[in-house]
Amino acid sequence: MRQGAGTFVTRSLAAPGSEPDSPRRARLAEWMREAAASGLTEQEVSTLFDTVRAHTYAAARTPASPA
């Protein structure tokens, strides 16, 4: 193998707004703290998050019906 012929990553694959100090991530972390404080288990939080995410993204993929 030739030295210096490797793969170079020039940027992150993470979406903008997902970095540790982003407001979006902070709001999600706060929501999770509130869910835990209200007694939801980790499994319940995961199920709720996954259900809402699936519904939200499915709705975004479905074209709107003409009026």
C-alpha cells in the first residue's frame, strides 16, 4: 500500500443543526428529560419517538390531494 493514498473525509455526514450545541438538539434533549421525569421508560420514549417520526415522514412523502 502506498503511503498517503488513503480516504480523506473533508466534512461531516451529520445534517446541519444536529451538532451538540444546536437549538434543535437542545429542544429534543429537554423533551427527553421531561419524558423521563414524568415516568416514561426508555423503551416508551423510543416507541413514542419512532411512532411520531414514522408518521411525520410518511406524511411528508405523501403528496397532498387536490382540493
